[in-house]
Amino acid sequence: MRLGTFLISALKAPVWIAAIPTGAKSFVGNPVIGSPRLNRWGLHVARMRLAAFLAGPRRRWLGRRVAEDFRTAYARDGFVVMPDFLPAPDFERLRAEVLDEPWDAHEMRQGSTVTRRVLLDVARLRPTKPALAAFLRSRDVLSRIRYVASTGGEPAFSIQCILANAGGAVDDPQCTVHSDTFHSTAKAWFFLHDVGPDEGPFLYVPGSHVVSPQRLAWERAQSLSARGDAKRDHAEGSFRIPIEDLHRLGLPAPKSIPVRANTLIVADTFGFHGRTPSPATTRRIEIYGSLRRNPFAPWTGLDPLSLPGVKTRIGSTLVLLDKLGIARMPWRPVGRIRLDAPPQI
Ligand SMILES: [Fe+2]
């Protein structure tokens, strides 16, 4: 090792080590987390086990606000599908508020799929979009997302438009079955349209949110080589899994989940999931929420994004953090457009 490289590593080492008790997951961005030697000694598996252990009591506490049938479905499958979520008049009002006007949008291209997002601030929506604002602050929505994420924090909500087969050459990495990270984390989709079997529905491997001995052994094997993996997302800690490995882990085949409009899905994306490849050009629009916090916190509160004045302005807070270079977003602004406009990037 050259002297310069050694000195830089010595200076950065405390930062890499300090990231171990956080949600940091990149095997390529953090040489300590990605170290084959440390992972042979059990670092990655120990982080997984401790995160799962701490999620248990947090989730039990949050379960006070969640119905038993939801808890049972989550424990069995790792995701919960709730059709006819809103009363029909409320749903129609919400859908009109979302679809009838242009929005300040961001876009990201992953292969042939473009994802368009409108980051949402409840504070700004309340005067003009009351049905949407009420949905985002609804106890029924928040408590379910928090339960699955096993944290009491504030989800980040956006309107999401998936434009599948929108040109571009590379495959969509979201279509590869994967786990987002090494611990429980929640994503939610509230669908404004039907999503048929050929329109790129969500897919999930039922039961793959469980930290089983087989899963731990598979994770340990991945952790030894992940930092050199050619699949960028895999090296970054979102492990991709071949279908044959699912069978070896004793898991079923991925289940594709077509839905009707007015369905809410909340899923623990530690479990293996993805998007069913769409054979045709499709466009679907949904309200999307995500919630991920430090998996090693023993508590469910003390979330900076839950502070008064911040929790109703999470969209603009994320844009500000991006501008300051504190938390970079992969999204680029594309101006004020209708949600059904063609891709801008
Ligand atoms: Fe994912």
C-alpha cells in the first residue's frame, strides 16, 4: 500500500468504524463494512442479528396501534395488501387532486424505466389538496408503515409515476429480485389505477422478511465477496438473489401482486422483492411512502424528521439536504409537468 493511500485510510478509518452501528450498508463505499476478513469473522451477520433483535420490541410497542389481522399478515408474509382502503368518495377526491394538475417533479432513469417523483409536504398541500393531505397524516396509514419499519419516525411521501419501457438500453435493476438492506425497512404504495399482471406489478417472496439460519448463511456468503461484485446495487448492500438461491433458502417463488385502484400495500423490503418486468409500455401512478431509520436505536422516537415544523415539510427538507450535499438524491428536477407527460430525461 502506498504511503498516501495508507494515510488517507488511517484518517478515514474512524468514520468507517463509526458507521457500523448505523444503517450504512455499502460494501464498496465502506472498507470496514465490506471487509471480507471482518465478515468472515461475522461482522455482517452480527449487524443483521442485532438489528433484528432490536426491531422485535420496537415493533411490539408500535403494534398497539395496529389491528391483529395486519400483524398476522405481516408476520406470515412480510407484506400486507389492503384493497378498498379508502371509502370510494374519499378515493375519487384524492385521485382528482393528484391527477388534475401539474406538479414540480423529479425524475430518475434506471435502464428502460423512468421513475417520476413529486416530493410531498403536508404543510403545503393542506390548503389546496385536503384529501391528499389527510391521507398522508392518516393514523391508519402511518401506524401500519411504522409497524412494518419498526420505527416511530415520519415516512417520506411522494407521488410516484413509473414509466416502464420508456426507451433506454439497460435492464431495470428493480426487476431483479432483491433485498433493500440488511434490516427491516418499510415501503408503501397506494395505487391510483389498477395494475394488471402485464403492467409491472410489485412482487414479493412471501416469508422472506424472516431472519432464518438459512438466510444468515446466505448473507454471510454474500458479505465475503459483495464489495467486488459487478452488480453495483449488490456491492452497495442491496443484495440481488438468483431464483435458485431462493429455493435453497427454503423460500417460495416470488409472488406477483396485481392490484385494483384504491389498494394500499405496505412491505418490509428487507424481504426479497422487485417489480415484475413489464412487456408493454406502461405508466402507473401511486402515492409512495418509505421509512428507514437507524436499525440499532432501541427506541421508536427521537426522530429529527418528526420535529414540529419539519414533519409536515419532509419533501422540502430532502430537497434542502440534497442541495447542501448532506444527503444526495438520485433524482433530478424536471420542472412543472403533468403526471401523464412523457419522460423528460
Ligand atoms: Fe427495492
